[in-house]
Amino acid sequence: MTINTKKVMKNAWRITKDRDLTCLRLRVPGGHLPVKLLPLIQEIAEQFGTGAVHLTTRQGFEIPGIPFENMTEINALLAPYLEELEINIGVSLDQPAQGYPAAGTRNVVACIGNQVCTNGVFDTTALAKDIEKIIYPNNPHVKIAVTGCPNDCVKVHMHDIGIIGQVEPLYDAQRCIGCQACVKNCAKVSTGALSMVNYKVKRDASRCIGCGECVLKCPTSAWTRGGQYYRIVVMGRTGKKNPRLAAPFLEWAERETVLKLCANLYDYIDKYIDRSLPKEHVGYILDRTGYPIFKEEMLKGVDLGPKTKTANHLDFAGYVYDKKCVFD
């Protein structure tokens, strides 16, 4: 069977090691899926595939073992799935049976957030879905992740843009009994931003990362959760060439800033990507253009809030795959 492999992959189908079979990739924005869609996934897997699905590292589904000739039929079956999850945002609604229009920008992943977790300081699913509507469909290879607190359970530090929930803790000295539960807990599990001064708690704002641990441990509600903010880390990556952790870009940023940055990233890519290459990961574009240009492009049209802080430089932690540098 003659196929256009580029078109197949753009339509969110895999080229597999079996030349006669493909594998369907299903986006699940924020890792949150209405269970009424599960029978459709089961139907496709049993009728066209091996009867099994693979849960991907990006919180999506892959259905393996599908013959290439069934792709058109399955794309039509996917129409209600794409509409329910609003994955076809920005795509002509008179062609709902065409399947996925792009595969370069990966599924936005998210931890479960404050829907369940006591540490989560915001609704991660809602933010992930709003980001999905802004960035998809797009062809550039971009990975974005959202985590509800600085525990970073979803590993946003290995993504191009990582969003970490922050909450501003508010202190009522009149309710404080000086038990130091917050101080001890902050020193034990967080950054040690709290100390006792004249029998009351003092918060070092420069060290506070907005984790909310003080609020969780206070027995008298002297600490409460105030405004909702976000720390944004950028250009983390895995891969063969130069894996590294993302570096802090903004902190105490507001929600609209997060959404605008995600949109601006694609303008930056379009302006500076090396079109002589078959594909260039966005992190390597930053390495080539430098941080000042990246910062200027990312902050275009962004009204930073009064509490927002911007990094003076990006301090990456990573290494280059070169055995001569690592091993004897």
C-alpha cells in the first residue's frame, strides 16, 4: 500500500515497525476524559486494532495494530470524540470527520490539581483545556505541562513550558498561637521561608514559592490562601542531544499571562525556526537566538501583574551526550 507518511503522521497516526499497520494517537487535554467516550475507544481497539490500548506518558491513548486502509473510517468515528473534548477548535466544523489536523504540538498534560489533591492550589484541568484551545492545532514540536503545586508531580521541568501553581499565603497574627507548626513544616518540606520573630511568624517573600504548606499545617487558620498565581519554567527537554531541566522564567504570574505566553511561543518559533531543517525543537531555537530575544518575543503584548517577577537569565541544568566528557 502506497501512503504519504508525512500526511499520516500529521493526522496523528504512527508509522510503526510493521509496514502494514499503524497506531492511532488520541489527545486527552489535561488527562481528563469523560467516561462516556471510553466505549468509542474500546470499539476502535476491538474492531480495528489488537483489542488493547497503550496509556502514553503524555496522558493520551494509543491504539495499535490498525491497518492503514481503516484510517479514513476511524477518522469519521472520531468526530464526536474531538467535538466533546473541543480538540477541533479552530478547525472548520463542516469537516468533523477528517480526524486530527496536526500532531506536532503534543497533548497538554496536567496533574489532578485541586479537584482531588489537598496540595493542589488551582484547577489544573481547566487551565490545560484553555491552553489546548489556544495552541492546537499547530505543527511545531511543543510540549506544555501544568502542575497544581511546586511538588511538580507531572514533571513540568522536562517541558518547553511548565506551569506551576502558586498561592500567596496570608497571615493573621491575631489567630497565631506560636506553635511553629508552619515554620517547622516549611523548613522540612519546602524552602524554609518562615521564621519566628517576637513570637510571631515572619515570611521571607524572596524565598516563598507559594506551595501553601503553611496553610495546610496551621491548626488555627492563621494562614489562609490568598491570590492565585503561577511560576513558569521554560525549555526543559529530554532527547538524544542535550537533555536538561527547565529554568524559571516568571513567577507570581497571573492566569492571562500564562495563556498569552503559550500563544506568543508560536510566533517566536515561526519567526526564528531554521526552515532548512526537517524539524527544529523550540529549545534549540532559544539556544541559537539567546535569552534576550526569547524574552522580548514571549512578553510581547503581555501586561505583567504587579507581583510578577521575570528572570534576568536562564540557568539550565543538563548535559551533552558525549561519553568523553562523562566516562573514562
